[in-house]
Amino acid sequence: MASVLATPPAGSDLQAIPCSGRNSSLEIMSMRRDPFGFADRRRAQFGNVSGLNAFGVQMVMTGNPRAAQELLMNKDRAFANGPAWSYFIGPFFNRGVMLLDFDEHRHHRQILQQAFGTTALKGYLQEMQPMIAERVAEFPVGSVKLFDQFKALTLDLALEVFLGLNLPRDEADRINKAFIDTVRAGVAYVRKPVPGGRWWKGLRSRKVLEEFFYANIAAKRARETPDLFSVLCHAETDEGHSFADEDVVNHMIFVLMAAHDTSTITMTQMAYNMAKHPEWQDRARAESLELGPELGYDALAGMTALDLVMKESLRLCPPVPAQPRMAVKDTSIEGFYVPEGTIVTTSSLSSHRDPEFFTNPDMFDPERFGPERAEDKSHRFAWMPFGGGVHKCIGLYFGQMEIKTIMHHLLRGYEWSVPADYVLPMDYSALPVPKDRLPVTLRRR
């Protein structure tokens, strides 16, 4: 039986948000099993805006570019990132840049931006390239789970480029496990530290990460080195503002997680799509062979085929599938009344498959991003894998640079394939990852 989330104030011309009367736990389980079918069913029943009670809070779900623009551009400052994200991941990624708002967010982002400017990116590429070439050349052949290879490589790159540390394998694995546990904890059904549960593992892993960064911070304060950890320890604004140790640790934990998880997910989708559509693998490889083994920063823009594959892979499976905000005052979304304290979520998974903006939206079709069609330009928020507004991903250019460089070396050195009837089985319970870790047949060229 349907109901409404909240009744608009008397005299208001706003509509009440329709809600499902179904058990909220069943709704969440249904959404995780099949987010696309779930979104289609809710849209057919309620329209583009609907509500439910989930994880003990009122939530509003939207999934179209117009709602995304209202929410993420946030012109009247009615929505805040921190309270929404903190409800899910706050105990594990406390005071990361994505969890800050308004003046405080602007202040922290201004300092962080020094680590992601063009000069810094060129330095990171110079540091990364030899390591990427060496590590990709060591990929095993035969039946290979590419997700595992990408994840190990991106974590090692993040540790070396962002931390300036070359950790032993067992220590790198320990840190990697801590990041996995912290990410998965945010969507735990049982949101208490019950031993053995996701929430408990996340809290324990957060301590592991804090201890790791605090143990290394004194050395980074003492000497400047060309890595993110050092940059954050020494960065100052023109007014002389800098980060305290606690700020550095909080930002490093958040950025390091974002830097390797999102890139791993994107490359996995790209590799899968190029295995299913070998003509695109051949097309991207031809460009990489023409560019030569060492990829210069300016050459990144010339990788047009790979860029199209990357954009289409990000459309079909954005690494961060939804963007939540909390209403900090009574407000509205698309003409519907949203009371203070409500979490409103816009789903890029849904927006990216909206047939109003994308033709045959379930089909892999990289040409939709070409200049002749430019479907991603049909609306400012039709394609938003990096979010939007003031909280747009600060590391998006680093991520694209890393992805293109790794895929460049993979294309030059290997060919890969999957069976014709293979479909990548996805787990959407946290960040979207393949349940089988993408097994491919990998062959050296």
C-alpha cells in the first residue's frame, strides 16, 4: 500500500513524495540485487521521485539529469554532503573532503587542489609510467582475473605516487584489506559494531589506516618529496593556512580509497567491454601502437578511441553509482516537498540510462560520445560519473590519466577475450564490482 513521505505545508503548491508501503529492508535488498530493474519498477509506479525508509532514515530517490542538477548545483544551499555521506561512511572516512560542506569544504579543497594541478599531474605520470610498464609486463597469461590484477596495481601506484612508499607485499595487502572493509561497512544492514559484522570490520579497519598514516607523518613533515602525502603536509594557501596532522590523515585515507577503487572499477568495465567488442579493442590498440611505449602527458588527449570506451564504460557502470545529500532545511526537488533531515539521492546508474538523453541506453555504443552525436552534452548532468557542483571529484584528471596509461600498456602488450555468451556478474552491494573478478583469456602479443 502506497503512502507519502511527508505532507507539504498548508498552502504550498509542492507535491507530496509517494512512498512504497513495502518493507524497507526488502526494498534495499531488491535494489542491490538488480538496481536497474528496481529503478524501472519504481519509476513506473511512482514517477521520477519516490521515497522510502531505509537504514532508519527517510530517503528520497531520484534518477534523472534534471533532479541531479537541482540537487548537486544546490543553488539555495538547502542540501549538504556531510550529513548524508556521514550517515553511510562517516565513521570510516571521517572528514574526507567529500564529507565537508560550504566554507569549510572550500577551504580544504583549496589546499587539496595544489596536489591535482597540471604540474603535479605531470610529475605523477613521470613517477607512475616506469612502474606501470614493469608491472603490466609481469601480468600472467592464460586464465586471468583482471579485476585482481588492476586492483593490486592501482593500490601499489597509489601507495608509491600518493605516499612515496614502497611497501612489502604483505603490508600492502593489509592496507588493501582495510580499505575494502571500510568501503563495504557503509552499506551494512546492521549498523552497530557486532563482532564479525561489516560495521565492526569497518571501524577496526579505520584504526588500521589511521595508525599507518600517523606512523609516517613525521617523516613527511620533515622532508618534501614529490608525492601527495608530502604535498598535503607542506601545502599552504596564500593566506598561510595549512593542514593539521589530523586533516592530513583524514584526507589521505579518503583520497587513497577513491584513487584506487574507482580506477579499478572503471578499468574492469573497459576491459570487459573491449573483450565483448573486440573491434574496439583493436581500434584502441592501433592508437597505442602508434603512440609508442612511453606515454607523454600531452599524448593522453590523442587517445580518442580509448577515451570513447572509457566514457561509455563510465556511463554504463559509474564507480560511485549514487550521490546522496541531506536537506538542511525544508526544500523541494522537482516540485516535490522535501522536509529538513531527509536524505535525497540522485542515481547516476539511472540517469546514465535515461532514454530521453541516450539512444538505446542499455547498449555499449562508444560513438554516442563522438562529436557528431555528443549525447553526453544533451543535458549538463546526463553524464556525471564524477558527480557535479562544488563536490565534483577533485581527482578526476588523475584517475583518467592513470586509467589511460595502464590500458595503454595492456593494449600494447596483450590481447584478451571472454566467451561469446559471458555476461559480467555484478555485485552492487557497495561500490559496483564483479562477483567473479572478470576472468579473461590473456595472451601476449
